[in-house]
Amino acid sequence: MNKQINPNDISHVVEADKAHVWHHLTNHSKFDAVDPLIIVEGKGLRVWNQAGREHLDAVSGGVWTVNVGYGRESIANAVRDQLVKMNYFAGAMGSVPGALFAERLIEKMPGMSRVYYSNSGSEANEKCFKMVRQIAHNRYGGKKNKILYRQRDYHGTTIATLSAGGQDERKDEYGPFTPGFVEVPHCLEYRSQWGEVDDYGIRAANAIEEVILREGPETIGALCLEPVTAGGGVITPPEGYWERVQEICRKYDILLHIDEVVCGMGRTGTWFGYQHYGIEPDMVTMAKGVASGYAAISCTVTTEKVFEMLKPEVSDTMGYFRDISTFGGCTAGPAAALENMRILEEEDLLENTIQMGEYFLEKLEGLKGKHKLIGDVRGKGLFCGAELVVDRDTKEPASEAMTQAIVADCFRENAVVIGATNRSLKGFNNTLCFSPALICTKSDIDEIISAVDGAITRVTA
């Protein structure tokens, strides 16, 4: 039964949500005492809840997604116009926005040539895993099928992507996992696994080679990495790391799969995070910022070489990529992505990301100088983190409770929404995360920093 909703009273919406919606990453026991929050409206970097309270969103929709900000009528109009004309046909057929966005996307990715559409980052990454496995069967007698992933990296929520996940708490209680996924060490120099070493980036990359040699290069099909580790602590790669990784992959004929689900579409100041480091991936996946959350879309992008390995003779009924994504056939995603890309270009948001990112890190360093709780500051573009510690000398991590108390204080006292590593790593859910929309200004950053400053002061008092 449809109910009339008074625009000034959405109590029924709150009741319906509380009674029927299963929220993501949420222990619902808390809703025995309080109502869930409903985000009713958004404009720019600001969102409003059901009580009408305005919040500054410093995490782009909570999970690094709304890159061009809220309330973009031109994207909504592009989606509406496309849906009226042609909303969907399965991806075995093409669409006008699908073809045009693929063309525009490839222009931003020299060396890449093919775009496979699906609807989430998890799904995009699974497509790569399936490609690697099928190539192994077609060309290597099934043997070169193992996929390497890195500790602290995250690639999705499905069983296969969790199998490639380097975050223990994300994986707990969801096994047994898909076989053939092998972990390599993380590259966070702040928490070096090898003590004080020269050329830490080279050492961390060489650790990947050590795993390859242990497993047997003839068994490894791909290496899957985030360009900047996201939910595992906002880890920027140390100098020399990526160049050595590329060298290792080429040496052992291993496909390099870059997961740009978070970093893609300008988040780090280039179209894609890997482009900071001069590397040439074989496969690139993306999702969140592709359409800034205005429509569901993800892309698995490959080189022509990878595409050709899954393009057999016409008579071969099994050798091609026998995969489908139902909602990869939706036209709303690429229509929104085209307009999203136009906004990024015309408003010069990549340059703004570089400038505001430098300012953000500078302000975080200032907070580090003021608060001993902050042990390390790191980031790239408008993708920044501050790791909290009890003691800077020992680097003992701050408790998750204290980290979450700072997040809660920012929200409660200043209506600023920040993030933190959450259900990621046992004992290391201690990094504050910041990723405001790429339209943010110095004034927005000052407001975020002020909220964190006050929160740390109050929580540590």
C-alpha cells in the first residue's frame, strides 16, 4: 500500500527503514536505542539528514564515490534522457553511451583498448580473475592460474574477491575461500616488515618476487594490486616500488592487474592512480568514481593483447570469454559516466585535486605537529590518511575504540563526516580516512581539519 508522505515529516520513512532495511557494515543492535540516519538531500559537499541537520561529507558518500559532488543536475538529466530513449539491453549487444564512454575512457588510458561493463567493483575484479583462469586453461594447460594479492589491499565482497583480500577482518567467518589466491607482503614503510632498510620500495617489491619463486613462476597468472591501498590504511607506494613490480611481472610473464575502484577518475590527481608511476598494466578495474554514484557502473579494461588471448576462431564455442553481467547492459551507467567525465575535464578537477590534496596533507602535518596521537600522515591527491598511535617511538597503534570516538566526535560536535579503517585489520583499525569530493575548497578542508583537531583534543582529554 502506498502511503502519502508529508515532505516535512518523514517519520514513516525512518520507521520503514528501521523495520526492513539491512544496512551495510552495521551492527543493528544499536538501532534498539536510536533511529537509523536517513540522508535526505545532498548538494556539493553537503548532505542533510531526516532532522534537517547539515553535514560536511569528507568521505564522498562514505566510500570514496561521489567524486564530482552532490546535486549535479546535468548528470541526472543525461541519465533521464538516456533511459527514456533506451534503458537496457543485455551486453551481448552494444549501446550508444556504452560505445561512446568506452571511446572516451580509452583516450585517458594509453596502452589499453577494451572495456567490459559490469555494475560493481567486486564484479569488475572477478572478471579479471576469470580472464586469468581462462587464459591459463587456453594457453598454459591450466597451470598458470594462481593470482597474487597484497596484504592490506581490498578487492571486493564476493567470495572470490575476498579470497584475494588482504584484510583479515573482512574475511573472517566467510571461508572456505576460493583456492589459488596467494598473499604477498604489504608496502607500508611506516610499518616495515624488515626493520630499517635502504630502498624500502625495492625491498617490498622484491618480496613479491620471493613469493613467485616459492610458488613457481609457471603457476602465477596475475598480480592484483591497488595503486594506493585504500581501506587497508591509505598506503602510498614507496619510491621505486612500482617500477620494480613492473619489471618482475614482465620477467615472469605475469599479468599486472591494477584495481582502481577507489583511485580511478581523478581521486589522486591523475585519471588513474597507476599513471603517477609510469607503469603499463594489462588489466585495470574501476567503479566508484566512474559515475560519481549517479548510476551503477564498473569497468574492466584490458590491453588488446589480453583481449586477443580470449578471441579464438569463430568456430570455437568455448575459447572466448563466456561471461555476462546482467546490469552491465544498463545504459544509465555509461550515460552518467560520460557527463561525469565532462565535468571533471571542464571544471579542471584533476588540477584542483592536486592543489587541494597538497593543502590537505599540509594541514594534516600541522595536526601531527600538535597531537602526538598522530603517528603518520600519508596520501595522494584528495585521498589522505592519518594513522593514530599510542606512542610514536614504539608505533603502538591506537585502539579502534579511540579511533572511532574521534570519528563520532567529528560527526556529533561539528557535523563533519570522516572515515576510518573499519573491520579491516585486527589491531590496526587505527587510520583516519579523508576523501572529500574533488570540488572541495581550502575552506572545506579547514572545516574538516578543525573538526578533527577538536575531536582529538576532546577524546584524548
